[in-house]
Amino acid sequence: MQLSVSPQSNGSILMISLHGYVAGSPELGKPDTGGQVVFVLELAKRFARLGYRVDVLTRQFEGQPAQDKINPNLRVWRVPFGGKHFIRKEDMHDWFGDFVTNTLAIIRKKALKYDFVNSHYWDAGVSGQKIAEELQIPHIHTPHSLGWWKRQRMKGAKEAGEGGSLRFDERIQKEFLLFRSCDHVIATSEQQVDLVEREYQLPNDHITMIPPGIDEARFTPAPPLQLEAIRKKLKMRETDVYVVGRAAHNKGYDLIIKALPHLKKLQPKARLVLAAGANSAQDEKLISKWKKIATDAGIGRSIKWLGYIDDEDLADYYRAPGIFTLPSRYEPFGMTAVEAMSCGTPTVLTTHGGLFQQIEFGKHALVADPKRPAEFAAMLSMPMQYPWLRETLTVEGARFARRAFGWTGIARRTLQVFDQFKGKYQRNRRDDE
């Protein structure tokens, strides 16, 4: 493994994101690989563009290379631990000791220097705190989701994920200690700030809210003739409601299916286009369950099932439908919804997430509870029924998304937080030396 230090930079950042398939070109839709991976890589790219040297640290498994060099300032660096096979995020903390030991051994052998550790999700946060303490550098943590919130949202359902328990008690206890140990927490929504304050009892001045970002150059509205061509190519229409995401219970595919009969009473031509990536037997089992729900409800023919959407086609699939919706049972943020809004597609958001608190209802997007199928269907119907509302959401939604969530601006805001802690531990480091 060749790990060299760039001679000139504004600083150096060690970003840690352990679970899933993290890569320069990530395989989105694979287990534990979705919005967080996009978040980390896009943020890292903007840090590098702003002159920082960035290493994105993750786990090496399934024969992946030791590193991907994305540009002279940015690489994905993989550390082997926990064997050669995939480990789901709920079980990653069984291997924290090996990860920390292996990482520190490489850092010291290569004489690597970092100014900050920036960890993402609690598995990376716990191990990132140990690494930051050993290196005596600041640690800023982004939770992405919270164990307390996720457990509350899953009450009444089995506390089991793909392959085993979600281990909420262990997670919440470790999050509680992590939030008190790291130098600062960056939450991705106001709702998350409130929960960290209330349920984890962390003082407000230890938390900053910075939302995720979007690639504003990629996710753009299409002119009318181009949009017509896109719809023809993808065989989609203005009465389609589009949902995209991993095959997971929390994503609410069954909820949107249950809302469809109500929607068809209001809009007989309405159809669901559901893109659920399936990469395991568990995924296939879930999709089969959802298809049975649709068949039993008599609306199976009103659903178009898609699998994994190639990365280069994502923007067109956001542009093509009449409505995009996020029907999740819980959603820390909802990056797919922001991307769809940025593409000019009217969007209906779940009330069980962080994004709806940041929009203006009826101007930027619509909001409803997907657990109330008639209510959700009514919101889906409104942009189809009222052209003036559709046009408002198309224009104002895109304007809001691009203004509020461009990645370069998000990166600058994040670096301002980092700079508050720059050099915090240098005195201790000199004393040790």
C-alpha cells in the first residue's frame, strides 16, 4: 500500500465511513450502500476541490483494492478487518478493536498526519473517537441517523434487519458516550438536533445543523422537448409516481402500495414506478411480499417494478415522472427527494423524516404521513389535479433545492465547524513529544 502525503494543502482530513461498498464509483443499491456513501464522497470531493488533502477510510473486503485514487488530493483507503466477507452495519462494532489497531499501525508506519477526524454513522464514530484520541486531533462526528429514533419508528415491528437483530440497546449506549466524547456533532436536520439534545442530553452548543448536499450541476430540470424525449425513452408519463431506494422495510414501499388504491380513485390513470435495488435473498423476499400486497389489493397492474437504476440514469429517472415521493417510515434526511426536487419534479415528503421541516409546504414540496394512505394519496393527487400547483412546485422546489443544498456551500459550512477546533490538541502533542 502506497500512502503518500501531498506536499501542499490547506489541511488534511481523515474521513471515516465503515459500512457498505465505499468506492470512487460506489455500487449504489448494494447492502448498506446508499445515501450516506454518496454524502461522504461528495463532501470529500468538495473538500479536495477547496485545497484539502482527504483520505476516506473504510473497510476492505471481498477482494477490493487497498485504495482508489480519485484525484491528487483525494483517495479511498481501505483497511482490512473482520475477514473477507460483507459485514452488516449492525454488527460492525464487533470488530472495532481490530480496525483501530490496524489503522493506527498504518498511519504510524507511513508517518501520516491529519488535522481532523470526521466520522460518519455511529460505527465509524466509535472507532474514529479512539483514533482521534491516539493521534490527539479533533474529532467531528456526523450521525446520519440515531438509534433512539430508529427504535421508536420500528415499534410494533420486529427488531430484526437483514440477517439478525438491530441491537438498538448497544447502539444507543455507544452513541450516548460518543456524543460526549467527540469534539462536535454535525446533525443533518433540525429534528435530529432536537433529538440529540433531548434523548442524548447533549448541550445545544455541541451541535451544528448542516444538511446534506446535491450535485447541482448534475441534477437539473430538463427543457420541455428534452423531457418529452426522456419520458419516451424510459416509458414513463406525467401520471407516474416514482420511488427509488434500497429494498428495506423502513423505505415504506408497502405504504405507498397501500396508498395507490386511494390515489386511483382520485386519478384513475395514476401508476407507481418502484425502483428497489435487490442484492440478496432477503431483498427478493421483501419485494415478493410487496408484490403480493399489490396483487391482494387488486392494483398489481398499476405498478411498474424496476430494479437497480444505473448511476448515469438517475437524473433522467427523477425528471421523467409526474411526482416523486419519499414514503419512508423513518428517514434521517431524504437525499433522493432533494435530488428529485432539483430536477424539477413535484415531490411529496414523509412526515417521518428531517427534510420536511426545512421546506415551505405548497411552495417547495408537499408533506403527508405515509402511514395514513388516504392522506398520502390526496397529496400525491394534488399536483396532478392542479396545474398551477404543479408549476409552483416544479420551479420553486428546484430553486430551493439547488440554493439550499449545493455541495460546495455545504462543504464550506462544514469546514467552518472544523476550523473552530483546529490545533486544539497541539499543546498536549508537544508535551508528549
